Amino acid sequence: MQGEPAGLLNDAASLSRFVRYLRGFCQERRASHRYIPSSQVFFTYIDDLAGETEAFLQKVVDQAETSAWGLKAQRLRLALVKRVWALLHGYIKPLADAHTLRVPSPLLDLLLQQLRTVPHFSDCKVVTLLSPDLNYFQYRTGRLSHLATQLRLLLPNAPPFPREFAFVAIPYSQGQCLFTNVLLYHEVGHFVFATLESARRLLPDVNQALASVVLPAPFESLEEPAKRWLRGRLVAWSEETYCDLFALSLIGPAYSLASIELFNLLALLEEPDSLRFTKEHPAEAYRFAEQLRYLQATGWWEASGEPRTEHHARIEALASKPEGSYTYPEVGAPLGNPLIQAFLRLRQRVRELVEETCGGLSPRVEAFTKYGPTIQKYLLYATVPSTLTIGGESHHPDPVAIVNASLLFSLASLTAFRQRIKGYQAGNVANHGDVAGRVELWAMKAIEDCALLNRPGEAG
Amino acid sequence: MLSGTEARIRYLTVAFFAQRVLDALVASAEHGDDAGLKPALELAIQELKTAIGSGSDDYQEGSPRAFSDYEQVRTLDEVRNRAEVQQMIQALEKLAEDLDGGVPAGRRQLDEAIEFFCHLESRALRNFDQPTEALPRGIHELCKASQRGSSMTPRP
């Protein structure tokens, strides 16, 4: 038994060094960079938690157990606290990288302002992380928060986890882009879905859907792990659909157009991949079918259809794929097909959930119809479209109209724009990219200006 | 999409649950301190029943259960089979009953329970370190049945 307390000391010392490093790293970054207020709050949480962890480690060693079970339990406790810090380790660097020069602050402000108009989210905050992956993520804060509560049973003086925080990650390479970052709306949809406990609300429908299809064995006869796994697939696919429709409700077709852009980059839009369901995602063909239905029903599709872009055609082509062609290869057709059938029976319920969440929000399609053509005209003349003159009067356009009109301009009208640029070399890839980037900057500036001109407020 | 840390958080939730019960059991076994034992036993019984499907309440986002997700149930499955978990539930119920009747907890029963929760926590921590993506046993069987079925009755 002599070796055990020394082992405990080593464990504690090793964890202490790890925590001190992370604390110092955060302090150094905060001193040298500027962050949005919600990131600052999370940095403070980390700092306070680090202080409490160090105090806890000393206490564990000072009050080392002498019995075999007591020591075992103490070492497991240290191992558990270490894993919590291992988890936080994964958040800290992406958080520290996301200083204000590296994130699309005007778009984040707009997103936050819109999110706060959704019932039950008036006080929420969004923390942005920069991810090394070329994809967008959302971190379930409900579970993180629960974990932090559990941690307080071990570290009673640990700070409470900041409330009503959405954690989203964007690829570090896209930090300053406007258009692809529209996908953040989908990620925030995950936060909304979780906060409103939508999975629990869907569960009766999920069970009913699974019981209504012919699986290789009756659903009710399956063991609990298998039942949960099947339910988990339907809930995950429903959640992804919900997030797509949530994003469209807030930001309009720009979300679908930006999705095409990203999925194309990830090579997800070619058959058979576009027809495949995966563990967490429905097939892209299904997702775009649901998006197109929503855009048509709300009038967005017609309003944004001119000029028609290659992306519009792509969305319609994907949406027209027959549902019978969807597959879930991971489990094979005889299980995958009825599982997909069960999921398709949930779609109306998912639409209702989105309507319950966003139904009261003001539709933005009218503003787009009103301001879209003028915004595009301003962009054609290389002018930031934050104050428009229409019929002799000045207007500050709706920022959602700016995002959609400028994205459509970027997709459809760059050729006309380029012809106005002296010395522009047709077919030059770098030149084309520069021009597209410039349009994004003007649109971003217009959103920032309109935030000031329409509603003086605070970001973050 | 959801981040890759999602499954790892699920494993930590299991580990925290096990640690909470473990602390109460060790306090009773080593120090004769039963103050936290009753609520810990009640928690353990409730969660383990949920895990084997006799008290299901999935998807509690705000206060997720220890065994609300597939990965969590699988972690328990890796430590003990369903019958053994059922036995553990009975043993914990007996401990709780004795406690209510003023009977001191038996050392052997406490030791068995401590061992069980130590294994569970260790397994959860290991899965946190090395998350795996395996399909559950029941699904494997369904897939196999599917393949047999599909070879006999091809889709039109």
C-alpha cells in the first residue's frame, strides 16, 4: 500500500500541470486578442474552474484514503476530473483562435439578434469556435452543462456552467467568409432543438413510426440497446431536417445555396452518395427535397428564382430523386429501407415542430422582394448596399435581404460585374476569386452598417 | 452536424454516475458513514432499471440520464450482461431495504457493489479515451437476418 499515496500524488501533480498550462494559455490569449462577450464569459468559466481544480487536487492528496477501496475511488475521481479537462482541452484552442479578426462578426451579430426573437431564446448567447475540420459543428451545451453540474459534486466550489450558451464551430479557413457561414444557422438549430427538448417530444411519434413498418424482427421484440439505436437514427435524421428548416426560416434560401456550395466541396452531391443515409444524417436528396418544399410554400423560391443559378437547378435535381432510391448502406436494404420508411412518416411532425418554433417570426421574403433588385444593382456598381435610394427615399434594407441578394449576385451576376472592371482578365481563377471575395466584404459591411442604422445594439 | 465530442460526453455521464454511487458505497464500507447511501442506492436502482429497459425515459436534454443513449447502455453491457445487471439491481434493492429497516449494510454486498461500479466507471473512462462506433448486438442480428431474408426474396 506504500506506493499508492505516491501514485495519487503523481496523478494529482500531472493533472495540476495540465490544468495550469491551459489556464495560462487562456490568460495569454485574452491579453493579446479581442473576443466577443460570450467567448469572454467562457474564458472566465475556464479560469475559475482551473482555480477550483487545483484546490481540489491539493485536498485529495492532503486527505488521501488509506483503504484499498478508498484509494481506488480517489484515483478514479482524479481520472474522471482529468477526462473533463481533456474534453475542455478540445474546446479551448478553437475558442482562443476565434478572436474578432477571425470570425464573421456582422453575421454572428445578425444571427444572435434573430435567435433572440425566437420564443424562449431572448437571453441566449452564441460562442464561436474555429475548427480544423472543413465542416460546421454544434456542441450540445445541455449535456456539457449537465456534466458541469456533475463535476460540482466533486468540486463543490466549481463555477456553474454559463447558461443559455450555443457553441458552434466553423472551419478556420472560412472564418471571414459571409456566404458559407450562413450554415451556422443550421448549427444553432441544433441548440434550439435540444433546448426545446424536441427529441423527447418526438419520441412517441418515433416509437409509433418504428412499430408501423416491417422490420426484420418486430420492434417491440428487440433488446433495449437495439431499440435505442433504431430510435436514435430516426431522432438524429429528424433533428438534421429540423435544423435545415430552422435555418431557412431565419435566413431564407441563402442557406440552401450555401449548403450546395459546401456539399459540393465535400463531394456529397453525386450519386450514389446523395441518396445515402448515414448514421447521423438523412440523404442530401431528401434534405433538399424538404428545403425546396419549404421554400416553395413560403414564396422564397419564386422570389429568389431570378436570375436562376446552377445551384437552383442542382437543388431541384436533388429534390426530384424518388424516395424509393434512398438507401442506408450501413445496415443493408432489408433493415435500412423500413427504417427510412419509418423516418419519412415523421416528416410532417418535424415540419410542425419547426412551425411551433419559428411560426411567429416575421417573414423576410417581402423585404427581399422589395430590396433585392436594388441591392444587386448597388453591388454591380461596387457600392456597399447599406443605404438604398428607392423612389427618391433612403432605405436601410433588411439584413436577410442583403445576405440573399448578394449571394445570388455572387452566383449569377459576377460576369456582368467583371466586365465593368478595367484590366480584368477573363478566365483568370485568382481574379474571379478576388471579385467574389470583394462582394462578400461589401455585403458584410452592409449588414454591419444596417445593424447600426436600424437598431443600435450590443453584440455577443 | 453534431461534434465528435458528443459520444465522449455520454461516456463521461456514465462515469460521473458510477463515481457518485461509488463514493457513497465506499463511505459506508470504509467509514461506516451511511448518510449518502440511501439516495445513491435509489439513483443506482433507477438508472440501472432504465438501462435494461424497465424504466425508460430517453432524451432528457437538460438532465440527461446515465443510460439514455445507446453508447451508454453498451458500456454497461460491456461490463455485465443483462442477467447480472438484474442481479445487481436486486442486491442494491436489498441493501436499500436493510437500510430502511435499520440493518447495517453487509460488507460482502457492499464490496460486490463497489467492484461493479469501479468496473463500470473504468469502462466508461476507457470508452471516453477510445470511442468506438460498433453497432449494437441486436442490430447485428437484424442485419444478418436481413441478409438471409434478402438472399431468399430479392427486391423487385
